[in-house]
Amino acid sequence: MRGLRRFAPGLAVIATVLSGCGGGGRGVPMDDGKMNMQEAAERADFLLDGTLQAVKPGVAWSHGVTTTGNCEVTRRRVVMTQISEQRRGSFLGLVDRYWRSTGYEITAVNRSEANPAIYANSADGFELGLTFGYKGQAFLEAATPCVRKSEVAEPATPANAPRPEWPIPRPDTHDDFWSSTDALPSSSRSAL
């Protein structure tokens, strides 16, 4: 998880992940060295896509920057839907329940009111993170374990809120549920 928590959430989108295959699930080639960086990036995309599909009602999102090191890749998704402070716990709770139901191990939870976050590891060595940054913008990341070096293409999954030119703007999509400032009943709040 060090790769995902190394940078402040807002900088994670533009920062380069440090090279090398240090700890935190990295350093041991996955699948006996059969998987390369492109295949690992596709697996990371699959994990991020599954997470976003589990969020109901759905949110608008765009691709963040893909970064590569000597043997790992980090894929990112930036949520463009405005998620109010009152609904962030519910968003985190949905992701937490989905990750647990998929067999991911929750490794850390940041209960900060301003910048809450949750981190997990998959059984095959991928590190996932959901962080809230400036103005409540949600960022999803998936970092691969160390795999065989290869070229890495851009993600194939089309974003449902394609980004204009860089940098990606702050959340700009209103949603009647996620953007609402009304408090949810206590029975539907996050357990985080």
C-alpha cells in the first residue's frame, strides 16, 4: 500500500510512482513471472471497473494518469460526480462491502472527515485504494505487483466522463443522490 499512500490524494493523479519492486505485495513476480506489465495493467483496469460498477447509483468518471515503474503499473480513475460530505461515508461503505465480498483484504481505513480513504489488497497481489481529495473528489487506484517488463498501452475501457485536456477538472457532474447534502438515515450510513 505504500505506493498508493505515498502521495497526497490530489497529487496521486499526477505523481509518478517510484520505480522498483519494494514491499507491499510488490517484489515477487506474479503468476511465476508469466504476466507482463500490459496484462497486469489490464487486470488493474478490471479491478477498477468492477469497483465502479458496484457503486449504485453509478458515478461519472474519467481515467487518471497511468504510471509505470521498473516492474509495476498503477492505473487510476477520477470520479467526476460531486459527492457531498454527507454521502462520502456511503460511497466508502459501498466500496468496502464490494471489496470484502470479492475477497480483498482491507488493509487500512482513514476516517478523516476531510480526506477519508480505504485501502485493500487482492489475493493476487494488487493494491487498491479509494481516497477523497480536494473538494471531495474521489480517486480510485490499482497498483500491480512486480511483473515482467513490457510496454503498457492506455486503458481500453472508455470513461463515461471523458476528460478534456489535462488537468482533469474538479468534480463537475451533479447527481441527485451523491451530490445531495441531506443526511442519510442512520440505517443506510457506512459502517466505516
